[in-house]
Amino acid sequence: MINGKIKVSIDQSSSINIFVFLMPNSFNEEEAGSRGILQNNLEERNVKNGAFEVPTDWSVWIVYNPSITAGQLTVSSWVDDLVSTDVSKIKGLWQPTRIAFIDYKKLKEEEEERQRLI
């Protein structure tokens, strides 16, 4: 598993209804048999554009319905490193997750300090 966050951007859309579901990959077994109820209620309806991010152990589902005559959707996605401002999301909104913020800059500074003391 990559320790980071998935970013998904709805870059362009026209004549289309878009729904975005941000879902953990480990589900609550008590709700596994339910229909129409989201695990965490992280759902965006009638999206025209925008960006979404979730931990790398989640999935982003994009459901769309084009109009009868036409419809266009352009999406891009990528994985980014976690940053310190993601900690509150990791502890709250992004539960359940197994990712964790690791401050590599701080670890490097601590290692350099240990090396200097030797």
C-alpha cells in the first residue's frame, strides 16, 4: 500500500450528471448487506467540476449519466504525499484508514543530529 492520498479532479463536464463516492475499502460488516446506504456518507451529487482526495486505501467511484444526445467528462487522478495538514483528516473524516503521516523532513533532521553527536 502506498502511504499517501489519491487526488481526483473533474476537469471538464458537459451535458452529464455526475455523482462522486469516496469510499473506504474496508467496510463495516454490519452494513455489508445494506442497499443505498453509504458506509460514511461521503457523496457528492450533481458535480460539475472540482477536486476530491482520499487516503490511498480508499476508492473514488465516479458515476455519471450523460444526456440522451451528448455528454462529456474529463477526469484526471494522481497520488500525492501526505502533508501535515492532512493529519486532522486522517484522524477524522478519512476513517477507517491504515495510512499515517510520516514527517520525513523531521526524521532526516533527527538522524543528522544523531550523526553529529557521534
